[in-house]
Amino acid sequence: MKNIVRIAGLSILLLNALNTYAQEKYTVSGYVKDIANGEGLIGVSVYVREASTGVVTNPYGFYSITLPEGDYSLVFTYIGYQKLTERVTLNADQRRNVEMASESKQLEEVVISTKKEDENVRSLEMSVNKVDIKTIRQIPALLGEVDVIRSIQLLPGVTTVGEGASGFNVRGGDVSQNLILLDEAPVYNSSHLFGFFSVFNPDAVKDVKLIKGGIPAQYGGRISSILDVRMKEGNTKKREINGGIGTIFSRLTYEQPFAAGRGSFIVAARRSYIDVLAKPFLKGDLKQTRFNFYDLTAKVNYRINDKNTVYASGYFGRDVFGADVFGFGWGNGTATARWNHIFSNKLFLNLTTYYSNYDYSINSDPNNQTPNDRFEWNSKIISTSVKPDFTYYLTPNNQISFGGQYISYDSRPGDAVAVSSGESRNISLDSRFGDESALYIGNEQKISDRFSLQYGLRYSLYRNLGPGQVYQYQELQPGERKFPVLPGTAVAKGEVIKQYGNWEPRFSMNIGLSSTASIKASYNRTAQYLHLLSNTAATSPLDVWTLSTNIIKPEIADQVALGWFQNFRDNTYEASVEVYYKDLKNQIDYVRNSDLLLNRYVEGDLLFGKGRAFGAEFFLRKNKGRLTGWLSYTLARTERLIDGVNNDDWFPARFDKPHNFTAVGIYNLKERLTLSSTFTFASGTPATFPTNRFEYNGWALPHNVYNARNNNRIPSYNRLDLAATLKSRKKLFGLGQGEWVFSVYNAYNRRNPYSVYVQQNEDNPLTTEAIRFSVIGSVIPAVTYNFKF
Amino acid sequence: MKKSTLHILLGLLTAAYSLTSCEDAINIKTETGPTELVVDGWITNKPGPQTVRLTLSAAYFDNSPARPALGAEVTVIDDKGTVYAFTDANGKGIYTWAPKSDTVALGRVGGKYALQIRYDGEEYAATNEIKRVPKIDSLAYEEESFPINPPEGPKDGYLAQFYARDFVGLNDTYWIRPLKGGKPYGTDPGNISLVYDASFSPGSPSDGLVFIQPLRQSINVNQLFSAGDTVGVELHSITLESYYFLFQVRQETTNGGIFAVPPANIPTNISNKNANGKKALGFFGASAVSRAETVIDPKKARPKE
């Protein structure tokens, strides 16, 4: 706690000092919005010609610039939008809200990234990828379902264990080390149907940003990356209906303004309908089969006055599987409320509170037909948080951000009851509690036209709280199960079981080489107090998010990155090369017969160690013209060193892929027709194969005499996808617009291995063989129809 | 409840992938390690001969029969000092101890046993014990129909289950071995059915209960029984070490697909007396056995629930 007080004092001091010296100037500030639908525009460049300086709009579309008294031209630029120049006579602080119009329709559709043209070179951000939702929509999608997470996997530094695996891996981090934010609320499980589809409804998404390095101080809680997904606010100009009928989902989105455009809302829903289509064909017991997934996204915003805007948004998604004697469901729910307040022209506050929940439930007999023999099991994690974030636009050359966050965790890893022959046992695990507090302060400082810095410090404090039973564990042999020292210690409610504090420095800098080239460098330390216990190749919906305890220490990552950024041909092309090195501490692995579910002594089944990841990422992107897209190549290594595994030597992580190449092309052939294609090549993932076999009880069993982990690699992966989007010539019912999307996934029908494993032949357990397992083993064509009113 | 529930769940999840996924056998090259002695021995309290089979390990994809380990000296000594000599009369690596009368058993509940092997200049040893086993209270069956024609067994048949109750007291572990027509069936390693107290695994207290339903029904291995079939079960009491050995055998032989865990070696309880000597593989197990059998009689079947 002392540290928090110290950092708070420091921030106040700093602010006061800066305040006094910034007086005889005036500030112009305001919101930048899209004229068509009133959506706030994120990252618009606001350039002051006379002062040769500028800023960019924040995630709410807000900007603020402080200048000496005088006449100025503010130039607003944003790719895909018409340049806008506003004259201001600055003799007092003033508000200037502007609305920008998109360029001709045709160009709008080929925009690859909505941002300032040369931001790539000029900004302090490095290791950041933004993909516009319009681009995501045009990338060929599996079964025609536009997917944010799958698109992310085409970016440099991002890999996946394989098709159908949930989530994504960033620069050597595992799936659970990404902070996935939906309107600032963390999403614990980003997938429907395991990993086939992500939970984000593309019709409701406005902006997607992936931060792989140089993570600013306001973000914390996960060590590898931040995926910041912002939802649309809803059209403030007119009613809008979007929808689509796809192979998997049907979608419908409704947007409407109210209070004369001061407010608007959006409601978006999706549901899979395989079960609906299958129902007539099912007989008998199978008639009861349930198999569907759906999500509902909603958001409302209201501008109370010039200084106050409030937003509320929510997400609810669920996957449901079941038959008459078995039920299984899981899903996320999030709710976010935000208040944007402009204290003065220079001080902007966003106050966020959120609630986020992930849960699953299993019931052996949902209809309760055989109460004598039954099993029921629920697991849940709930986090609630309050998070004030201030931005202080001190001078055009200093933009200070500061704030904090408090998160309370309530984890119920397993509430379960088992009934056998009429006797019932409660086999629930204790709930676990904890909280996480953080304070941060950072400054973005332009030292000269060619040199800028961003530096910040975050202090996070985690407490594992009672009530609960706390155990120490006895290690008999490294790499093997540890046994609890019983009976353990009972800790009372609210008492601190264990506390961890971490200073997390963040730093990045930009050295301009010319107006079109720069070198950037960054360092960041991040800490993570919440861990997903998962020993399977792909994470499963049953995996439990577990709080740090006296045994499970926070995961810590340090990353340094260095990059060269260059734009060519009037910013038509942007190129970058980045190298990074990441050091990971307190990484989690598992004993060989680990039992991670409904195990009160689960900590005894965990192994700990460290990780390292390094690589080089090459990226070339074409932003303008009829053909847009990118090429990305990543050369990388990800390794782990775990006590008692692989003879205590480094081994490649399960998702280590040394070579990773992707090509994305979007070609605007005609006004109505867009073609697109993606190609992916990646090294095979590591695998562990036995060296020998031995016979026991008529079985041929595998054995690796060297006791190695990931000593082999499966064949490489490559895939081509194609898509065509054709806009209907005729207006839909005389009003709306329709489009057909045709897509082909895995166009040349390659059987890409997800894994290769060995087994005994099913018919003869004394014959051994190697099996190639492909999640997608054929061409998958799909047609989707989208409409808009 | 977990391991098997988990298997069912993950199986279900995996089934969802089956629309697009496929599996095929391919050739891969793997490194081969040095050959080691393999011990395949399991003694029980059943009267009659007991065997310990000794072979040598081979390259993983070498599908020729395992080479026997010949010329070994194999003995079992119990906690009363009795020495049982196992001999390889036929020179096939199958070392057998046979009692003078077929009603005499080697094993006894509560007995502790040490296996000693001299082979190729090395001395190996392993120990195990025979734990208490509950009696099987009854075998019952009910009519059951699959919605579609199953690959094995009848579409309309009988689902059997046996009733037994775990002893009061934590950490009793058992191995359920299904019988059909008086013989073990469904012996694939993937079908190994293990019991921890009355449930699947430690960590969740199920002590003293009647074995939970999925365990009671685990004697139906992927198929239903027909009228007139003899259905049965052997319940083996096993030590915790044996439980984890069999657990790992099952895991390593069914470890494919999207939810595979990192492969790991199957543990062994065979150790070389010389810590720097050659290692051995395999396991020396011991168990007491309860057995029950019944003939499926449609008249006695419980009505379908």
C-alpha cells in the first residue's frame, strides 16, 4: 500500500508542477465524428499547420491541443476520409467538434486501415497492428463467417496451435496471456465452438487493435498482448439495420438515434442454426439434442452535454450442447458502463466500470429423470472493476495519462455434487478470492520534430484473500506431483493469504530518420495474476482461470523491441522490420498425470519455470489503390524451461513455429465486385514422439528413453483461401443494399496436420502407427448474404 | 467424476469437429533408443499359476513380436519370507510359478510382495501389495436402444451395471475388468476403467459410496449385450502406484486430437539395484479380485428408465 501512496503523491506533484508552467496559452478541443453515422473516429490526425505540431484523437474521438494565442488552421486527416481544414482564432479556450465525410464509396471499401497516413512512421506505437473492420470483412473467412481473431492470426508475431484452437499466441506467449478487451471489459473465452468462431459479432465491432509490445502504462493484467476491441456506438444520424445469413450464423443488427441525435444505441444478435436445420431429421432420443451457440451485443450512448457523455454496453454469449440425459453449456457475459467527462479543455476523463463473467455448467441429467444417479458441476469466475483513466493535454508536446484500476475477483472453480445410488456428496471446491489494484502515470513527450518518447510506470498490487484453506506442498521429486501438508491452514474472510506487488516500467521512443522513416525502440514489463490452467494442445472451455496464491506466483514478462519503419510512394506502402526478445517468469506447466479439474490440491499438479521468446517480424502493407493487403514474415523461437521436464533443459513451446508467412490481398475489381485471397505458410508445431515400444498385457506402449519433450516437429502448414464479394445491382426492396460473399477455405484441399501422434492400431493393439490428425481436411466453400437498410 | 466425465465431454467436443476433421496413418521417422528389459508381471489372489513375462523393448515402429528376455532368474518373495520361483520352461520369456494344487493361490489380501530379477548381469527389483477388495453386490441390466445402428453389438439390447461399494477410508483404488462369456473383453488400453474411492479420481471426496453410475456401467464397452449373453466383471484392488501406472497407460494410448496433453513416459516400478545400471520398463502389479457373472434374461431386465 505504501507504494501506491507514493505513486499517487508523485503524480499529483508532477501535475501541479506542469500546471503552473502552462498558462498563457489556450486550448482547442473536441470530438471528431463520422458525418454518416456519428461514430467517434479513433486515431484521427489533427495537425496545426502554423505550429507544425499535432495530436491524434483518443478511443472516444476526443482531441485537445494547447497553443499560444493566434490564428490557426487545424487539418484533420484520416485514411478513407476527406481531409478537413478548420480555421480557429485562438483567444480563449474553445470547443470545436467536427464531422468528417468518407471519400467516394469505392475507395471507402478498399481502405485497409483507418488512421493517419504516416502514423506508422510518426507515432510512438510500435509492435501494434490495427486492422480495420472493413478489411476484416473482406478477408476470406472460414465458412464465410467474418472473424476478428482469425484475422489477427494473419499478422506478424501472431500464431496459433492449429485450426479450431481457441485464441492466439503473441510473440511466444500462451493463449491466456492476451488481455482481450471488449469495450474495456476482459473476455475470458474468446471462442464459440472451441476455437472455430470468435465471440465478436463483426457487425457490432468498430475498431480492433493488437498491442504486442511497447504496451502503454494504462494496460495491465496480462503479460503478452492487448487485443482492444471497441464496439460501434450506434448510428446517431439515422436508423440502420444490418444483417446476414451465413452458413453457420444468422445475424441481425439494429442501430437507432434518439434524443435528436444526442444518443444512439445498437443491438446485435447472432445465432447458429445447424440444430434448427437438423431437427426434422432427428429421431427418437436424438430429438432432444441441443447444439447451438449465440451471442447478443448491445450498446447505448448518450451525450448529456458538451462535457459529459455516458456509454453502457454489454455482451452475452453462450454455447449449448446437450441431449436428454446430458447438458453442457458455457459462455461469457460482460457489462461495461463508461462516463466521458471533460474537466477542462485539457483534462479528459474516462471512467469505466465493468463486470465480466465466464462460467460453464455440466449436468448429467438436466431433466432430472434419475435423481438416484446424477452429477452436476458448475464453474465460474467473476471480475468487477472500476477504472478511471485521465488524459491531460498539457502542451502539444506533452500528453500525460494517469489513472488506476481496481479489480475484484471471485472464482468458484468447481461447485459440484455427485449422487450415487441415492447418496449425495458435495464435492465442491472452495471459492477463491482476490483483488488487484493498480496506479499508473505516463507521458508522451515530443522532444523535437524528430525525436519523441513515451514513458510510464505502473504499479500493480495483488492480494489473494480469504476465506479459504491454504496448503503448503511437499516436493518428492522434481517434475512429479507434490502432496499437500495436511490439514492446511484456515484463513478467515478478508484476511490476506498472499500479496504480490510489481513495478511495471513502460518505455518507447521514436527517432525520425526522415519524413518517411523512423527507428523505434521499446521496453515493457508486465505482470499477470490470473492463470488459465490448461494442459491440452488447444485450450478447452472446461479450463479454469485460477488466481495467484501462495504457491502460484504472478507471471512476469519483460520485453524489448527494436524496429525500423518506412513508408514509400506517398504512404501507399508501409514497411516495418521489428526484432524482439521476451523473458517470461513463473510460467506454468503440469505433471504428467495432472488432474486440473475439481481437484482441491491442484497446486500440487503444477510445475513452474521460465520462458524466452525472440524473433524478427517483417511486414509490408499496401494501403491505397485497387489492390491492398500485406505480406508478413516472422522468424521466431519460443521456448520453456520447466523444473523436471525435458531433463531440465529448454524445449520448444507447443505453439512454437519458427517460420510464419502470410499474404493477404484484396482487389477491388469493379465497383460492385471485390476479390480477396490469403495464403499462409507456417512451420509444423513441435511434437513428442517415442523412441521405443514395449509390450505390456498385450499392449504396445510408447516410451521415450531420453525423456524428451517436443523433440520432433510435424509437417508444415500451408493454405490458400479465396473470397469474392458481389454487391447486388438492385436495391433490396427498393431501399437497402445487399451483397453476396462467396468464399473457399483451404482452396487446394490440403490435409494440414493439426497434430501427429502415435497409437496402437485399433484392431491390433500390438501394431503401432503414426496418425496425422487434420481439423480441416477438405475444401470448405461457403456463401453468405449480407444486407443493410 | 472427472476423468471419465472429462473424456466424455472432450469426446463430445471432438465429435463436433468430425464434420470437417480427418485422421490418416502416415509414415514418420523417429529416433530409436537403446533396448531395455521389459517386465510384464501381475500377481493376484486367484488360485492357480502366476506368470511374469520378460521381453526387450524395440524401435517404436518395429511391429515384429517382442523378443523374449531369456535366461533370467525370477523370484517373488512375500512378507512372510516365502519364496516363489518363476521358471521359463518353454524358453519363451514367460516365467511361471505353478502351485502343487490348483486351489492354492500365491497372493493373499494384505500381503506384500517383492519381485526380483537377475538378467544380463543386472539385478532388478519391484514391490507391490495386495489390498482389500469389496465384494460385488449385484449385477443388473435394463433394456436399452441406440438411436442408430452401432458398429458393435445389437441396436436393441441390454445395458448392464454392477453394484459394489467402496470401503470407508480414503484412497482405495480399483481396476474394473469387464467380462463377456466368462472372458475379459474390451481390453484395449483406452478402455481401462479405474476407480478412486467410488469415483474417477482423487481430489473430490467420494469415499464410501456405491461406485458411481458411469463406473458401474463401464462393463458395457462400446456395445450392448444380447439376451443369453453372460455378462460379468472382475474388480481388482490396486495400489495407488498401480492406479497411476494404468492411468498413464490409458492416457498415452488415447492421446490424440485437439485436446491432447503433452506425451509423457509411463511410469515403472522396476528399479535396478545398481542406480547406474541399465534401466527396465514395465510394471509389477498385484491385486485381489472380486468376480461376478450373470446370464442376461429378458424377464429379469429392469424396465427402461
